[in-house]
Amino acid sequence: MLKFRAVGVMSGTSLDGVDVTLCCFRLTNSGWEYDIEQGKTYSYPPVLFDELSNAMALSSLDLAHLNNALSEFWSACVKELIGDEQVDFVSV
């Protein structure tokens, strides 16, 4: 049986945080099946929330810095959720 463990990362326009989910996908004779093993919403820290809220007014350089800060935050959230668990891929 083909099996993948994957992490999904999503943030919407409400800025309420980032959702991180660990899922297991299996290809069976009847098609793909999945289970959600873990999931959590992480609230944005106040500084990051403020920067995201004002992103339209940022310069190109400030947007690049925001992109890095956001990537670091999302990465920390994934690491916190999965701990030592092994995954096949992360989808953002």
C-alpha cells in the first residue's frame, strides 16, 4: 500500500493565525483515504500580526523581511506540531 505522511500549512485573510495539520494519506484499491493525525491553529505574535496587517504599505525590502519572518514562524509551528515525527513532505 502506498502511504504518505504530510503536513499542511495554511493561513487565511482573517489573520487569526496559521493552521498546521499532520495527515496520513493511503492509496487503497478503492482510491485515496486519509486520516488527520494532529492539527492546531497558532496565533500570530503581535509584531508579526501588525506587519501582516500593514503589508500593503511596506516597501519591497520590508516585504522581503516580512516573508522571511513569516517563513520562520510557520517553520517553528510545524516543528512544534510534529516534534520528532517523520513526514514525507510539507505543503504550504
